[in-house]
Amino acid sequence: MSPPAYSRVLLKLSGEALMGDQGYGVDPAVVTRIADEVAEIRDIGVQVAIVIGGGNIFRGMAGSARGMDRATADYMGMLATVMNGLALQDGLEHHGVPTRVLTAIEMRSVAEPFIRRRAIRHLEKGRVVVFAAGTGNPYFTTDTAAALRAMEVKADVILKATKVDGIYTADPKQDPSATRYDRITYLQVLEQGLKVMDATAISLCMDNKMPIVVLDLNERGNMRRAIMGEHVGSLVTV
Ligand code: UDP
């Protein structure tokens, strides 16, 4: 078997990815499935860091739309990601995968604080690292946290796992003539306003030449195939 194309990956999972068909919260069956796939990737010797979202529980924008102070609502959103992080850790450890949750907002009795060198050390020791609480700052998203943490831990690639199998010229649900990009540049994504990751995250990746693979989380084995160097989904690069 040829070696993996990437040795350290940053997986971005949205909060919605964890809720399955429930419409809210965390579906244990989905967590189990994701944990199973992450365990498989780790078994081939790939180091895995995960940035987890919180949209299945709370989004700052939704709170501020209902009159809350935006920063306060964003802190609630970040706390939601910590809950998801713990759920993911639980699922992974049930699969025998040693996992550490590192949070950008300190809460020492729940999770370790984010310390960059410690995160790298965990990865080197074969532990899966789950980054929670986004960047720790309001007005950001967990996509931006994914870009930031990928750079900080020197990941080779960001795997953005979504509900669609890549980036399309338009929303394929609304426009049946939409086609999928196999490869696209950061600038094209920004200029065309494609909803891959938010503009801050894309710009950060562009400035630091961090490749992004957008793939369908629901198709089993996709993450492993992408890591082994198969073309899966859409690749965003220079
Ligand atoms: N959030 C934040 N700063 C960050 C990351 C997240 O304020 O660095 C808040 C923001 O309110 C966001 C919520 O946490 O709406 C949940 O994150 P996100 O919407 O990125 O989750 P996802 O869409 O990936 O589930």
C-alpha cells in the first residue's frame, strides 16, 4: 500500500454534521459513524486534528437576529462547540481512540486549554485533538478557526466535510445545470462568492497556501480516500 498523501490533516466538521436527521443536537449514531471513520484514518498512521462547529445547538447570528448582543450570542455559540467536542471525544474514545479536547476559552475542569505546542505533541503521540470554542473570539466562525488551527499545527490539508460532494457553480438543489469543480482557486471562490467557507477563512488559507478539500461526509470512506491521494470532491488551491 502506498503511503498516505497527507500525514497530518485538519478535519472541519460543522455542528450540523453531528445532528443527523434530528434537526437539533447530537445524534449518537452519527457520532459513532464519524468516530469509526476517524479511527480508520488514524490506524493508517495519519495524525488527525478536528475543528468542531456549533450550529446544531446555537449560532451567534441567530441570537443577534433575535435582539441579543452579538458578542454575547457568539460566546454562546462557542460554548455550543465545546458540547459537540465532548460528544465527539466520547464517541472516539468508545472506539479506543485517545482524544483530547482543547478549548480556546479556558474551562480547566472540562477540557485542556489550547496551547499550540501541546496540541502538536498530542498529535505526534497519535492522539486525536478536537479544537473547541472556535478561535475564542466573537465575530469569527469555526471555519476561520479551522484555517487558523491548520496553520498553527502545520497541517498538510483541511478536509471540509459537508453535506454536498464538492463545490458547485451554483446551488445544485436550485439549479439542475450546476456543475462541480474538481479544482478551483481561492480567488475564484472569493470572487464568485461560493459558499465553501467564509471569506475570512478562505483568505487565511490563500495567504498561507493551505489546500482545502471539500467532500461529502455522508459517503463512507471519502475522508480515507482523500487522504490516500484519490481525487474526492473539490480541491481549493492556488
Ligand atoms: N463562534 C465565534 N467565534 C469563533 C467560532 C465560533 O463567535 O471563533 C460562534 C459563532 O456564534 C458561531 C457559533 O460559534 O455561529 C458556532 O460556530 P459555527 O457557526 O462556525 O458552527 P458550524 O456552522 O460549523 O456548525
